[in-house]
Amino acid sequence: MASWEPVIGLEIHVQLRTRTKMFCGCELSFGDPPNVHTCPVCLGLPGALPVANARAVHFALMIGLALGSEIAPRSLFHRKNYFYPDLPKGYQISQYDIPICRGGRLGDVRIHRVHLEEDAAKLVHVSSSGRIHGSQRSVVDFNRGGTPLVEIVTEPDIHSGEQAREWLTLLRGTLKALGVSDVDMSQGSLRCDANVSVRLPGASRLGVKTELKNMNSFRFLQDGIRAEIERQIGVLQSGGEVEPETLHFDPASGSISTLRSKEEAHDYRYFPEPDLVPLLVDEAMIAAARDELPELPAARAQRFESALGLSAERARELAFRSERADYFEAALSADGHGDGGVPAPSPVTLANWISLLVERIGADSDPAQSNVSPRALARLVAMVDAGEVSREAGRAVLGTLVERGGDPEEIVEREGLRRISADDAGLAELVAAAIAADPDAAAKVREGNERALGPLVGHVMREARGRADGGEVRRLLLDALR
Ligand SMILES: [Zn+2]
């Protein structure tokens, strides 16, 4: 596998969080009964006239500016013709040769283009279990038809499934910070297709590419790309040729199957939408979009690194997922750290503990939705920082907080987890008891064999139930034995 170079480009569809649809006044719907948000325009009835949604245009401009794209002062809407039951007009209104935004870059991936279009309706496949002679049937819900979409197309700058996942996380964080979309992959407001090809290093041309459709989680995207790279290399190494196809990755079985042969632009017979005027973007519209740009994840990661001293990797882990970054900043600024002489936690330690928290609640969970309030975590970390509880005991408290919530100080008191300090008589007793319990090990240490210290330290730590500090115990044992 090392002798092949994978080349990957992504196409991302983003449902915009506007109040109404792209070309009519119907409200966007989530979970409403089917077909209650429709009108002659989004049902494609003859004579109905579309009008572009100004808010959707504004959101597209914000996205373009955030990605460093060039904004077209005049762009066009086209009809993309194809027949499908979820497309009542027989065409989708999209942008073709002149998209609203071109070029740009996010992280290490260049952007090819960003354009506006409308979503199709939704096919729902139901098993009618006997009602229609036990056969399957499909119904169409037109509520989604006409929802504003921005499509973002990258250049083929990605070279692995892991990189695709990491980059899509950054894109999602960026869109979330912009507030233009719910960016929920499981709900379909963020959808990702991947164009995958492989070539021998140094080859001047790209290999034949296939398209993996609609991967609805970060993990499936990574696994799907990985599986397709392996499949293509297998085909090529056995002397075959990769067919240009549209593929489906089944995350359950890990298998890849053909959906259809890949269509080309000319298959769609694009032509300018005669019912819509060209989209003119003036300086005032660009300025209004620029005014609303918040601090974006890439810049936030930079700030965490330079101002708070986090490692680049840790800074990205937090900043690329705004919910983690928001939690981190809420914990940093949670008041009341000073109570009882507990100082504020250091940002670096706090960031490490957020990683521990995320490990426990699951990578896709928002820590703010967990039982652990930012203030409680800040408090716990400050206690560990100050040496009031050991790291081990701190982890135990975190476990209790995740399960039941509560106040870390109370948990420490209730469960007797406060650290036994070096000058505590209790710890001296435990050290003496360990030496008495294992005279052989003690003798070896006295003869200069420090490796024999291990079981003695273990003994004390066990007896102290995580409340002692390993380094201190070690030092006390050595002092006692020399
Ligand atoms: Zn409508």
C-alpha cells in the first residue's frame, strides 16, 4: 500500500439555517408532519416563480469570506436537469459556471468553489406490512424540497481517511462558529461525499476517481475512504482498471457497492434558470457578511496555543469543536476558584482534563450537556493542581461527576479522597507498615537496589486508596530505608 498515493477531494452539502426555503416563503421544517411546508414554487407547479432568499445569500457570503474565497460580483443560477421522484420540477436550481465563491483555503486544504442550490425532497421507504399486499413502498415528503444548501467543493488535497476526518471536523467547527447551519451529520444538515483515486507517486496525472456518497458520520467517512483506497489498490495491483462509479459504503459490513455509473456535467444539460435574475453582490453585502464573522476555529486554536500555552495538537482538539472550546473557556472563567484557597487551574492542565472528560462521555458528546459543569471541572482540576487530591483520586472524582454530577469538594470529603500529605502521620504509618510487610524488598533497597522499591510503593499506594502521591511515597520510603 505504501507504494500508492491516495488523492481525495470532498464535496460537502450544508443545509443553511434560514427561516424560509431557498426560492419560496415556505418555512424550513424539522420533524413536522410530511408535506405541510409546500407551495406552488417548491412543488414545481407550472407558472410558479422562484425568488432567491437574501438570508441564504448572506450566509453563503459569510462562508466564502471565512474560507478566504473570491466573491463573484455577478453569479448565475442554472437548472440541473434530472428526473427523480424527490425532484418534482425535474430539475434542481443550482449554480454552474459562475458560482458565488471561488477558491480559498481552510487549514491545509484548498477550496475549489462554493455555490448555492436547493435541496431535494425526501424519499421515505416504508414497509407496509400487509397493507399493500405486504410489499414495500416509498413515499415522498416535500417539506425538505427547496431547503437552502451551500455546496463546498475542495481541491484534491487530502491523502488519507484520517486527514479527511480531521479536516471535516475543522470545517464543521467553522460552519458552527458562523452560525449558518446546524451541521448535524446524523440529521443530514451536513453531508459529505468523497472523490477517491490512487496513483503511483510521481505520476503526473490523477488516477480514475470514484465517488463515495453520503457518509453520515465522521467515522464512516474515515472508514469508507480507507476501504475504497484499499479496494482500488487491489483492483490495480491485480491488473484491473478502476471504473468511474458512484459508490455506497456500508459501515456495518465495511463493504462497498455500486450505486450507479458516475455521471458527468453534460449529462445534466445545465442551462441558465430563466426565472431568476443574475445574483449581484455589492460591497455593502460583503461588508455586512464580514461584520458578522466571529473568531473562527483556526484562529481560536492559534490563540489557545500562543496565549494559553497549549500544545498545537491539544489546541486543535478543543478549537476545532467549538462545543469543547466553549466549555474550556467557560471553565477557565468560572468564578469562585479562589474559595478555600484553591487557585485557578492552569489552562494546560484544564485542557488535559477536558480530554479525560471527553474520553468518558464519548467524542461526539457536548461536555456542556454532561453532568459535569465547567465550574465543577475547574474546581476539581484546581484541587489536583494544588495537590489537595492526587491525580488518581481526581480521576475517581471525575468518574463520580460524570455519573451523578455534584460538587467535587463534597465528593472528595464524602469519599475520603483528600490527599495524605508527606508530613501526615498517617502516611508515615503506611510507609512503616509496607517496610514491615516486605522485609526482603526493604533489605534490597538498603543494599542499593532501587528497583526493589516498586512493590513497597505499590503497597503504600494500595493502602492509601489513591490518596497519596507516588513521587512522595517513593521519597518517604527512601528516607526511611537509608
Ligand atoms: Zn414553498
